[in-house]
Amino acid sequence: MNRFSEYRIMWVLVFFDLPTETKKEKKAYSDFRKKLINDGFTMFQFSIYLRHCPSKENADVHIKRVKNALPPLGNVGILCITDKQFGRMELFQGREEKPISTPYQQLELF
């Protein structure tokens, strides 16, 4: 099996809706967001972060880190999809279709 197959490469998406009414809630939101960024996640849209992973096993490691960083309040969703599925996403800015820009750089070794 090809090590870099579009069916083996994974994307982890984290969706969240966290309360920010109090100072404590704002800090929990900020801490959660910083932990995502420090683990290599990139903002896709407000409250949606994603991370490219070379395999399901690697994605599982990052999913576990997200679970360990969950704030005490709010809603968080974690979705793991293949690179093939990610590539089929359609994005629009207004009514204009927008190309998908991947927030990672593929390294090629010779």
C-alpha cells in the first residue's frame, strides 16, 4: 500500500462553540485555542481548526491531545476524514466558488 495514499492521509477537524461571558470562560477558550495551535492545528474558519496527519495512527494521537485539552464548558466536535474526502469539499465566498487551500506544505524527499 502506498504510504502517501489519499485514503491513508487524514485531516482532523475540531469544531467548537465555547462560552465567553466571564473572565474564566474567556481564559478557558483562549487556553483551548492555544493548545490546538501548539499541536499544529490551523484556523479554517472561526471556531473550526484543522490538522493534516500522515496516517490514522498519527491522527489518533492528535485527537487524544484535543480530548485531554477539552475545556470544562461548551461544545466541541472532532471529525477525522481522509485526504480524498477533504479534497471533495466545495468552498464558496459569497456565490463564487473558492479553491481549497491546504494549510500544510507537502515535503518531497529524494
